[in-house]
Amino acid sequence: MLEALRTGVPATTLYIAARVEVDDRVKESIALATKKGIAILEIMRPEMDRLCSEGSVHQGIALSVPPYEYGHPMDLLDHVLGRGETPLFVALDGITDPRNLGAIIRSTAAFGGHGIIVPQRRSVGVTAAAWKTSAGAAARLPVAMAANLNQTIKAFKERGVFVIGLDGGGSMDLPTLDIADRPLLILVGNEGKGLSRLVAENCDAIVSIPIGAATESLNAGIATSIAMYEIAMLRGSHR
């Protein structure tokens, strides 16, 4: 929440539970909200619980913001190419856990990625849980929404972007990826089912992360973190 206030994310109201312990974080939040002209409202804790949904950990303070504004995938690509940079994007195929999305946003931002693409249907969006798990990265890394993921993949390929899918049964191991320094779109599949058939068919290569035989698979967020780190290292070695 502090990251949202610091980075100027449009906000409507800062809610503070009555009799909350006013520590340094609460003081900073109040100061930032006051500086930016954001309304501050004290409410009873039961009302705070209702606003934040059941099971949420709000620590007595919450920020109300407008719905997340998604970009367009091709606009993000045009922006990166216009800056003369080598594109590195991550697209999600059926990811439904907001914590996985948050972790993917965080690792993509950490290792030089330019943005995330989520499909319009059968996928999680940028929710409060995803934002929180991203630890502030969602305020810096753009997320685009694709009306049709497969059409977006084809459009990226037409612009010279290589598309790789992460899958345990891939024909290529990640450490041997010889196109890491090229423009890349990385596809990450569903937590249980992996990549859908059409998405896998549209990939230029299916890449595996070598893991021990005793481990069946990796969490989508962890797999993306490993892939982003490895690609960052490979890109560095090609400079």
C-alpha cells in the first residue's frame, strides 16, 4: 500500500481502523495521503474487515483505489521497440491464483522484463491479492490484457518476437536456450494443466527447467522466477 501511495497510483480514500496502533508505517501512510490530497477516513474495525474481504490481513489500514487499468499488448511492445530495447515479456495461459500473478509480476520486474500479458478470459487479473504479493512491483511494471491470447502470440511473432513456453516436457533445457538474447515472449501455463494445446502449438520452442526426479513440477510463480533469472544471466553473457 505504501508503494502505491509513493508511486502516485490514483487513490480515492485511505481507511484507518479506530484505535489502530500508529507505528511508523501508519504515520508515513497518513503523511503521504495528506500530501497527495487523498481523503482519510477513520472507521470501526468490523467495517474495515468488510471492506477488505474475509480472511484479508489489513493491519488496520487500507487504501481504496480505482479498478486496475490494463494496457494493450501491442502498445507495450511498440513502446519497448521504440526505446531500442530487446523485448522481454511474460504471458499467462490460464493462471488463476492471484498470488502466482503477483509473484510473476515481481520476478519479471526484478530481472528486466518489460511487462505481463494476461488473457481476458479464464485468467486471474490484477486484484488486491496480486498487488500485495508483487510487493510494489505492480506499481512499476505494466500489465496488458489480451482479448485473444493466441492472436496476440501470432502478432508478437510477426513483429520478430520469439515465443517460448515453459513446460516440464519441453524439448530444450532452459540453461541451453540459445535465443535468450533475442526478443522474447515467455508463456507460463496453468498451475495444474500447464500450457493449453493451441498455445503450445503457437510457441517456437517448449523449454523445461531441469529439476530433481522426486519433484513433479514447480509452482508457476517459482518457474517464472527461475526462467527470468536464467534469461537475465544468459543475456548478460551475450553482451
